[in-house]
Amino acid sequence: MRKKRFSNVLVNIICAVIFFGTAFYLLCHIEYIFADSTKKADYIEKNVINIYNLSPENNKKLVHYTGKIKTDEILNDGNISLNTPVLKRKVEMYQWKEHRRSGRSSGSRRYNYTKVWSDRELEINHSNAYYNPKMKMKNKTIRANKVSVGDFILDNSVIRRIIPSTTLYTLPERQGYKIQSEYYYSGNDYNSPEIGDYRISYKYVVPGSEVSIIAAQYNNLLYTFKNKKYSINMAMQGSVTTYEMVKKTFRDRTQQLLTLVRIIGFICMLGGIVYFARPKTPKLIILSIFGSLFTSIFLITIPWLTVRPIIAVPLFIISGAITILIVKKEHISIKTILDKLQNA
């Protein structure tokens, strides 16, 4: 009995360490990555220079520039030939997709299967009745070697930041394929596709359309800006301000991920505290929840101390003080763990 109790306590400690480790990773390390991303966004907004023409006085500086994009090159993927700076081919195959269902049946997991269009090969791991053929064609992006925007030539690293957004609807005839709207279709009936059918579409950058760039300037070249901390090259189609480019690239993209990471981190922190303290009364359960919350807030504020100190410092002090009080209230300490092991 004593050995079994010792084993149970040891398992609880191991589980708590795993939960705490995951919480610390999410709420400190991942949060630091997001904080650094915000710091980079702040740096761009503070240091970028809006320019409207070529001026040598801006050499080696971080600039924002909007102009009309053009190239003399014809891009070809083997079927489409088009005068464009960037051509993107998307290849989709009709496939089975495996879904894991909730619940168990006869001790094994349940799976169901649906038919979907996908531009990557979907794996079937739990059934011999469903099969996806290998994809013979893949997505491909072709870029011109020499591209200019207004008065400037773009470095290849900047060209790679331009994402095509205009759908190509005028498709030439292709052997073995039907044309359905913007797609090449390999099957018999587009409205009733079969497993293994392909559909291929294209997006491109319209020559003469406006593109906004944030990069370094040297004479008539726009290239990746680099210093000891950051590497910066951004490009978006359209006349887009610095604020909008930064918001779309950094702030909007990270906000949803941040919320998810923080929720998972809080749950892991709560799991760790529950395994450590083993609260049995409603009062201790409530304290565990609040303890997890304030400890999570305390950890979250650490990466933000140098980014948003006016907000982070007071929050850091308050959450830290409350966390210490709750820990003392629940008597969560190394001594508690050792006592549990000795009494096991």
C-alpha cells in the first residue's frame, strides 16, 4: 500500500512538471516570440521613411515606397505563357480526407471519410477501403529575375515577398483538360468529380498595378534591410500605407494566435497546480483557478517588459504579488512535495 501511494504521488509530480513545463514554454518562450514581433513592428513604424522618388540621401535607410510594377520577362510553367512579375500555379486533386470522430467503438477510435479538393497529398492511415493516388503535379510559383517598381529595381529577396492575387481567367486550350471558369479540369464532369481528378488554377501580378514596398534603398535598388536585430523586407499589392502593412503582417496575424496560446497556457498552468496541490475543498479549487490565472498573467508580462513597460511593469508587480500570496495560501512548496513523498 505504501509503495502504491508513493507511486501515485510520483505520477502526480511528473504530470505537474509536464503541465508546468508546457505552460512556461507557451507563456514565456512563445509569448517572447510574439513580443519580439511586436517590437519589430514598432521599430518599422518608428524608423521607416516614406519616399516618393529616387534620392541618394536615403541610401541604406529603411524606406516605404509605392509604385507601378513591371517586367519585360515572359513567365512560362510549360502551359501558360504570361508577361507578369510573378505567376503562381495551384494544383488540386480530389481526394479522400480522414477525420477522427469523438468517442470509441470496441476499444478503437472511429474515423469517417469525406471527399475534398486539396493542393497537398492527404494521408489515409486507418483504412484499407479508401485510397488516394499520388499527385503527379504540384503547386509552383515562378518569378521574373528583373522586376521594377516605379524608379527602383527590386532585389530577389523583395520579389519573393510579392504574393499574386489576380486570378487568370483567360486560359489557352490544354490537351487532356476541360476549361471550367478559372480552372483546367481533368475529369468528365466538374460538378461530379471523381477521386484522382485534377483542377489547376493560376494567379498573377498585373503589370502596371501598384505595389507597396518596405525595404532598404541603395541608389535605385530596393533590398532587404538588415541591422543587428532585424531583417526587414515587405511587399503588398496596392497602395498600402506603412501602418496598414505592419498591421496586416504583424499585429493582425499574431493576435488570434496569441489568444489561443494564452488559453492553452492557462489550462496547463491550472493542471500543474491541481496536480501539485491536489485541492479538495471548493475554496482551494477557487484559489487554484485564481492562482493559475495570476501566475499565467505574471509569466505573460515577462516578455513584454521591454516592449510595453508602462503596461507590463505594474501588471508584473500586481500579478506577482497576488501569485505569491495564493501560493502561500495553498502551501505549494518543495517542502510540501517532500512531505507527501515521505508520508507516502
